Amino acid sequence: SHVCKTEEAKVAELYAAGFRYIDMSFYDGDRSPLAHDDYLERVKRLRYFADGLEMKFVQAHSPSGNPLCTDSGLDDMLMYSIRSIEACAELGIKNTVLHAGWRDDIGRDEYFSLNREFFSRLYPAMERFGVSVLVENSAKINMGGRYYLYDGEDMADFLDYCGHPLLGGCWDTG
């Protein structure tokens, strides 16, 4: 059977394995501390626990999802993404990774425009909490023709197009 571990139990396992720096995953927003009304209190308790072990949160991955989806899942993704930015500030994390969206039926210009529209909805939280969002690249083998951040030129063009100082890139080499 699948055992759901608390975030503190996961941190304790990392500590026991010899790690002292933590990459906080909010990837599954609906199964993370972010899914609870008291998410900020949960995050504060987690930071207190990690501080007691002299462990440090150094980066995060915000919730998964497709910012270009057209169903009701977009509202939840936006809410969890904003909550993750606030949680990062509470944990002392300066950068969180978030994937751009994808669609089969659009070209590069529309792709850039629609993704900029989504990320711009995060700017107020990024500015308020001083947390940078890093857009992650992908690979054609994973995404086919639905994604445009496959190479450094595309990433640089997208970040220039968005033009926000707290929006950066994360290059996944795997």
C-alpha cells in the first residue's frame, strides 16, 4: 500500500541520508502542503523542523500542469503556483522552477504570447515575495512540436519577450 509521508518525515529521511540542502517539490500541488487552507502554517512548521536539523531549502519546483490548458484546471494551477511562490518566501527559497505551457495548434509567436500572459499573472506574487520563477526547457523527444523552449536561443528570446527581472530560465540537461 502507498504510505503518505508528511513533509517533515521526508526531510528527516533526507537528513538521515546525509543531505543538508533541500529541493522542495510542490510539483503535485493537490497533494502538497499547498492543497490545504492552512498551507502557510504547514510551511512554517516545515521550515522550523528543517531549521532544527540545520537543513536549508535552496530551490523549489512549483506545481505541474499546463498553463495553456483551457479547462478548469488552469484556475487550480494558478492558485497553487501563487501559493508556491509565497511558500518559497517562507522557506527562504529564492528560485522556483515552473514549466511553460504547450499546445499542438499554435506557432511560436502565439506560444510566446500565451505563456507570457500566464506568467504575468504570477508577477505580483513574485514581486511581493521576492521569489524568481525559472521557466524550464524541454526536449522534442518529450514534447514533439507542442513546445518551443528547446534550445538556448528560444529560451533567451522568450525571456527577453517577457522582460520581467524576476523571470529567468532553468536548463534541464537530463
